[in-house]
Amino acid sequence: MLNSLPADDVRTKTERVIKPVTGLLDDENKKIRTDYEDTTRKVFIKANEYLAALPAS
């Protein structure tokens, strides 16, 4: 089942100006930026190892 809120957001937010940041994905949001490939791979490997070590339920 999928429902949507009748408002734009849960909380009201004041207008603000934010500085641009470089994200994990490239400018087309399709691939991980080359600068972050190794670190991201290591994060996923560690997460996979952690989850694999959990007892089966």
C-alpha cells in the first residue's frame, strides 16, 4: 500500500540558502564519483561482512 501526505513535508521549514556540496554520485546521478569508489566499496564490504555474521532469523 502506498499513500502520500497532503502537504509538501512533515515539518514546516524556513527558507534558507545552502552552499553547494559535492555528492557521492556524478553530475548525472548515475555512477559513484571516481574519487569515492574505493572508500564506498570498503563501506559496502564492511556492511556485507557485518550482515553476513548476523544469526539467521
